[in-house]
Amino acid sequence: MSREHERSSQLEAPRSAFALRADLRTLALLLIVGVYVASCVLGIRWGLPSRAQDAALFGDGPVWRGEDIYRLAGRGWGAADRGADVDVDPIVRGMGEPILLNESAADIARIYLRYRLYSHQPDEMIVFRALGGMKPSERDFDPKLYQYGGLFLYPVGGLLKWCGRMNLIDVGGDIASYLDRPDEFGKFYVVSRAYSAAWGLVGLLAALAIGRRLSGTGAGLLAAAFFTLMPVVVCMSHEGKPHLPGAALMLASVALALRSLGGAIEVLEARVEPEVAAVGQRRQRRAWWGMCVTCGASVGMVLSSAPIIVLIPLTAWLMRRGETRETGTSSDAASASSRSGASTVRWMLRVAAGAGCAAGTYLATNPYVAINAVRNRDVLRSNFGNSLDMYEVSRVFEGLVRVGELTAEGATAGVALTGLAGWAWLLRRHGAAGAVLVVPAAVFLLQFVMIGAGKPAEYGRFGVFADAALAIGAACLLSELLRRSGWRRKAGAVMTAAVALLTARGGYAYLRNFVTDEGPEGSRAQAARRIAEEASEAGRGYLDVGVGREPAPYCCPPMNFSAHRLRLFPSKEAWRASGSKTTKIWIETSDTGAFSEEAEGGYGFGGDETPISWANKPMTVIVVSGDSP
């Protein structure tokens, strides 16, 4: 009896220890999720349009009515043959001559329209232009925007409709009414940002699943933590754009691919007998079709996710290898050749079926791509042509250098370097399983490099998936070192702490700028106060303002645009060479540094350098007295 009791005690101890470990794992995951949710909520209202800017925009004069602004500037929105992201009235630059931007009331109205409706992120507004161009009463749901997919646009529209029914947002107004109530329109941005951030949770859980599948639960938790802390994830979870949701779906595709290959990978690595691997094939087939659906859905979320489609032939090829291994070998060469030929045919059929499933998913979420290919090709040319103009393949080496810089910024240098080493380790240690993560990420990086030359820092948003794959690679390598003994374990602990601290520091800098941009100490608000002070000191309140871009909330602080002379110059040097009888000012934003040059009369505004983000963007205001060169 006592022997039975002793045996029972010996069996209970491992269960208790395992249960405790499980509790700790659950607690760690809840902590990671809590940190992610908190970081998304903090600063989510950054850079929204508001009537709080009225004092800067109109000074002591009358506030322009929304009806007048729209009458003068709103025509042309929603044209049937124009993409939603195409400028309605682009400025034609002359031969190096400055262009007066506020010559007429219509010119000023176009500027005020942007400050009433746009956020501090230049691309967020096109989502609402796309939604606003639809005509549900006429059963016209064409967004005229196709690089941002229907899986992003339609759910955002649905969420806005639901918020309207819950009386959380007034969604029944027209553009003119929102021009009078910019704060109400600002709530639209919060909804789209919340939708994007929610997909980040999917990405976090997918990173957890991939890391756990490749290198155990510890690696999965570490991958989820790195994903949460990375600057590019913090940035994109605060923007109403589809790049984080697209990356989350791509990570989900990788996780499902690993699940679909469970038996095949074990056979290829000789960890189990083929007969054992055959068990659970139905579940693996479901995972295969789920992977095909999520591949198509990721492209349906954002068109730049297209490289993930490489996962379909890759996974099918690995499944084929596993199936070939299962059939064993034969001394009959003809029989072996027959099996190989049949296996190749099955692979081709599987790839075709998977690609068809992905294409069907894409078209189901973006039906107007197919419809307009027949009915309205002009709008497709307009939208895709606008995208192709921005992204062309050139100067590949320069693109490689630029992508390296942006990857170090978005993932942090610690994650990037450790992740590359982790990729090499995964390919050597796990072979097929490692390839499922590394190959699509490498293809994605190749696309990134091909069009990366000369791109601004905000281009780093395209690297979310590759950065996440690097984070998973880093987590797998570090967890392997932590499982070792002696100096390897100590080195792993030091490296893990260093990478985690560097990543957290980078992510916190982005989060702090989002929070700062919400309040009166943001760079644009400070620059606006400085300009108002210069105007009051100028006597008549008249300034000669030079800019390098059309004024908008994201690149120029608010000011009384009807009171000053506002000119667009081809360069800062051209502005310096121009003469003026009154105080002249140059305004510019930059990615690196609040004040780009030490010039007399210059003022710099902004916080930490967070170049991928537009929050608290470094802004320079240079002031030169009248008649000074």
C-alpha cells in the first residue's frame, strides 16, 4: 500500500511542476497581450483634425463655413474614372519658379479642406475617400482603390456603420457638414486605427504559434514579445492602414503551412515512421486549405502582400517530398520513375488548386478588380498607374542599403542581426520547417529591395512581415542558446536581455511620440505657435512663407493661410535666393532630426527620431528678416 502511495506521489510531482509551468506561460502570454493592447490605446487619437486649430487657421477673422469650403474646393471627388488615391487637382510645377499657392479663394479653400479632414498621416485619408465614393443606394460599392484591399476597406466601412447605429459616431453627414465638425470626422480615424491594431493581435498570436512550432513554447513567447515591442509594429498599430493586418495574415499563412506540413516535416527529418505521420492527415489538409485562403486574404488586405503566394508552391513541394519518402524506395527503376512522375503531377495539381483558392479569396474580397477589368478599365489604370509611378525597380544596390537601414529602424538592429543568424540556424537545423518561414520572408525582402532606392523612411511600413520573421528567427536562436548549458546559456541570456531592451527602447520612442502628438506639445503645435509669434512681431501680421510641399496637416503647421503669402519653391536654396520686403519663413519636415541645419533664426521642433512615423514629426522653421538674402 505504501509502495502504491509512493508511486502515486512520484507521478503527481511532474504534473504539478508542468501545471505551474503552464500557468507561468499563460501569465507571460497575458502580459504580452496586455502590453500590446495598452500600447495601441495610448496615443490612438494622435494627429486628428480638430476645431482646436481654428485660432491658428483663421486668426481674428471669420471662420470659413464648411459649405463654402466644399463649394470652392470639394468638386471632383469621387470621379468615376479616377482612383481614390489620385490627386484631384495636382499642381503643375514650373521651370524652377516659385508657385503662389493662395492666390484665389479656391486655392485657400483647398488648403483649409485638408486641415479640416486630413490627419497627420498623409495616407490615412484615402480610406475615407474610397468609402465616400461608394453609392450604396445604387448598389455601387466600388472603392476605386485597389492597393488597399477590400478586406481592409469594407470592414472599416462596416464598423463605421455599426458605430453610427450605436450613436458613437455621426455617419450620416456629408463632406460639408464634417468640414464644420472636424472633431466628429476625427473619430473615423480612430475606428480604422482600432481595426488595424486588432489585426496586430492576430499577428502576435501567429508569431507565438510559429515560434512554438519551430523551437518550443519559450521561443514562441519570445517571438510574441519581440513582435509587440518592435518599432514598426508600434507604429503601424497606430495608423489606419492595411500593412499590419496584411502582415498578420501572412504570419497566419506561415503558421498554417507549418501545421499542414506536420507529418511531412517529421518524415523528412526522419523523426517518425511514415505510418505514424499518416495519422491526422485530414487536419493537415484543412490547414493546407486554410493557408491558401489566408494567402489570398493577405493580398486582399493589401496588394504588397503578393509575395506570400510563393508559400503555396513551396508548401506543396515539401508535402510532395514527404509523400515520396512515405512510399519508400524500390529496386524497380521503372516503378520509382512512375511514382516520381505521379508525385510531380499531384504537386502541380495541388499548386493549381491552392493558387485558385487564393485567387478566389482575393477576388471575393476585391470583386471590382474583376468587374472593372471589363466595365471600367480607366479607373484601374488610374489607381494602379499611380502606384506604379511611386514604386519602380531601379538602383538595386542603393535599395539594398536603404532596406537595411529601414529594417534596422523598424525591427531594431538587435532583432535584425540576431534574426538573420536565426534564419541560418533554422535552415540548418530544421530544413523544411525553417524554409517555410525564411523563403517567403526572403522573397518579400527582395521585393522590398527592388523598389527601395531613394524611398523616405515611412517606406519601412512595407517591411512589417519581414521584420516579424526576423523577430521569430531571433527568438528561436536565443531560446536554443538558453536551453544549452555553460557559457552558451550565459551568452544567450545576455543576448536575449540586450535584444529585448533595444527593441523595447525603440518601440517606446515611437509610442512616446504618438502620445506627445495628441497634445499641445507636438512638433506641429509648437511650430504653429512660433509662426504666430513671428506674424505678430512682423507688425501687420503678414509673412512670406515658403514651403517645399503643398501645405497639409502632416507636413506644415496650421497658420492663417489667407493672411500670408504662401509660395511653393523647388528647393530651400531657391527660397533663400528669393527676395522679400517682409519677414520670410521656410517650413520643412524631416525624418532625422528636429533641426536640419544650424542657421541663424532657425527653430527646431520634435522629439525622438522615429522616422517611419509621422507622429511628432521633426519640423524646422527658419526665419529671415525682410530684404535679407
